[in-house]
Amino acid sequence: MAVINSNLLSLTARQHQGRANSELSSTLERLSSGLRINSAADDAAGLAIGNRMEANLNANDAVTKGINDGISLMQTAEGGLDQINDLLQRGRQLAVQAANDTLSGDDRNAIHNEFLQIAEEVDRISMETEVFGKHPLAPIEQRQPVTQLGNTQTIKDALQVPKGAWDSGRTSGTDPIGFIPEGTEGLTIDINAIGIDDDIQLFTRNGTHLVGTPLVEGAPDNTDATWKGRGITTEQDLKNDLLNESNGFSDQVEYDSSVLYHKPDEYDAANGEKRTVSGMAVTYTGDGDWYDTNINDGNNDPLPDSGAATTTERVTIEKVSEPLFLAVVGSGSYNMKIDWEKMPDGPPKHPLGTPTDIVMSANYGEEADKITIEPTPADSQTLGLDDVRLTTSRGAGLALDTFDQAISKVDGYRSEYGSLTNRFDSAIANLDQQNIDTAAARSRIMDADYAQESSALLKKQVIQQASQSILAQANQVPQNVLSLLPS
């Protein structure tokens, strides 16, 4: 049927031309973007799969960075442990040296002073080793204030008068008045024995006698009157009555007077003499009313020619490095005054070691898989160094086992870090391989095949040109109707 209003051939040609233009546009988009799927219309399922793969690839990159950060944390911690291990080795060497009975009390005191510096450096390293805001070597809990050891309170709590005020008419005895906590600064203790031999006695928790009157003066059977008047004539008596656990002393206490100085001929009774004992700078005026043991007549007569004899004593300590027990032993009454510049209510605040979670995988649609790096506290208290005393041969012998255990603990920490580091390295290698495989699979789904698309481009360009030519011819068909009309 010959018509002019409807050119069906032209409409068909235009339809195919539009399709050819659309396909050519899609091919050009793929070639210009490099992607086979540029919108959901290209391949809805493929786009969803490719997006999930991309999420995994991005997550793996972040996971790899986090694992490397975990390795850096462990390497930093192990570096600190390596330094602590060196310090422990030196401390153990000092303990072996101090265990030798050829050393004098002063020799062991010098060795113990070096150990105290080692312990302080161990604490400094453990508290200050920091990475990513974490302190992996710090204690996991704050050190709690010690206000009572056994039945003995701190001096601050035990005093019946304000600090710096005289407490008059006190009765001497063998029980500790109180203990002076570690960290106390500018301590001054004054007593006046009011004419009777009542003397200041200062002990460490392990029984080292720092200041006061020795148990035995001169001959082995010549017990000092200060102690004898209280029925204490042997070291066992002293341990039973004073140096016992109920009073707060260590269960491994051992009386030791090797670093004790007390006589006016060894101390300036007027001004005192300063010396370092167990790492503490102590100034002591001495026991001014000491007894002449060279006159062994059984009467314990005072020195007849001792013009320096006095009933007053003073002890000052610049900074207390370990708890000290104060007792005033004798058979009479005395006045006492205690003052200090600083007495801590508890240990200073310190950073805490906390667990660190490291994400090992975070695949699409799954919960994150984590490994926890536990803290490895390596401070002196955790390692047991607080109880080490190298001032006696027995204490040095006991310290050997403490150092062995501390070294073993540090070795265990380093073994944990080494094992986790190797595991993390393997995890990173596995993630790298996953990334390669996932990227290859995603490429097959999402990326354009340039060889295929280039071939398609040529084909569709030819079709477009052909459709354009056919459309032109189809548009000429209605003109044939004119030949049917009369001229």
C-alpha cells in the first residue's frame, strides 16, 4: 500500500540507528573509563559482586596497616624489655657479688645502692616506653597506697600530735611507733630521753638496722642495756618481739647491723654526720648516752670522761627509698617530735598497661576478627625487685632466685612478642595474596576487555554509518508516490 503519512521503512531504520548509537555510546564509555560495568544497567549482579570485592580490598589495606602498627608496638616493647633484661643481668651479678662473705657491710651497702639505681631505671623504662599512646610495659593496675603494714600504721596516722609538734611523756618499748612510707622527703625525727637511755631505732622491712643501738656491744655476750632492759638479749628475741610479721616486717626478715653507726666517736653528736645507707642520705647525731663496753665490770657505766653525753638524738633523711620502721627502745619515757616536708598518701600515679586489639580480617558481611596483644608489665614491683636487699649475705642469696624469676618472666614476654610478630608477618603475607586473587577476580568482572571493546567499536561504527545511509534512503521512499499522481 502506497502511503505518505506513515513511512514504516524510515521508522524501522531510525529504531536500528538509535540502538546502534546506544551501543556505540556504551562501547565508547567502556573504552574511556576502562570499566566494563559503569552503571547497574550494564550488569546489576556483576556490579554488586564487584562492590563487595572492592570493600574487601579496601578493608585488607587498612588491616595490613593495623597489623604493621601492632608489629611496631611489639618491637618497641621488646626494645624496652631488652634494656630491662640487661639491667636484671647486672642486678643478678651484684647479688652474686654481695653473697660473698668476704665483703664488709659497707661493701654490701655500696652494692645495694647500685641495685637501687637499677630498680629505678627498670621502673623508668617500664613507665616511659610508649607507642601509639600505649604503655605496654607499665603495670596493669595503679599501685595502691600502703597505710598499714601488719599492725603498724604510717607515722602520719600514728602520731598523736600534729607534725612538727612535741609529743611529751611517751613510754618507750619494743613495738614500732609507725612506719615511714617510701617517698617521704625532708624527714626529721627528734627525741629527748629525759635522762634515761631511750634510743631511736630505724629498721627496714627485711631487718636491716640503719639507725640506733646495736643488740650486742663489744663482746658477744655483752648485750646493750637499751635492749637488755626490755628482755631482748639475742637476735631471736629481737625477731620475736619486734621484727615479726604482725608488726609488718617481711616474712624473710633477718637482723643485720652491718651498716649501723651509733656512737658519738663515729658521729658528730652535736651536728650529726651524713652518710648514704640503702640509697638514703641519712644524718644522725648519734646515741649520746652510749655505754662504755670497754669497762666490763657488769655495771654498764657511762663513759666517765664523755663530755659529749646527751639525752637528745636527731635523725634526718633527705628522701626515704623504702618503708622504714621507727621504734624508740628503752626503759623510760621520752619526748618526740617528727616533721617532714612531703609524705605521700600513696605511690605516684603512673600510666597503665592495657590490652591492644589488632584487627586481622574484616571481610564484607562478617564480624572483624581480632587478636589481642596483652600488656607485659615489667616494673620493679611486678618483677619482684621490691623485696630485693643486697645488704646481707642471706638477702643476696635470696635475691638470686628473685632475679632468676624476673629474667624468666622477661624472657617469656619477649617470646610472646616474637611469636605474635611471626604470626602477624604470616597474616600480612596471606592478606597480600588475598588482595592479588581478589583484584584479579574483580578485574574479570569489572574491567573492560580493550581488545573486545575495540573490535566492537569498529563494528558498531560501521553499523551506525550503514543505518544512517539506510535511513536516508528510507526517507526517499514516499517520493515514489508522486509518480502515481497525474501531472
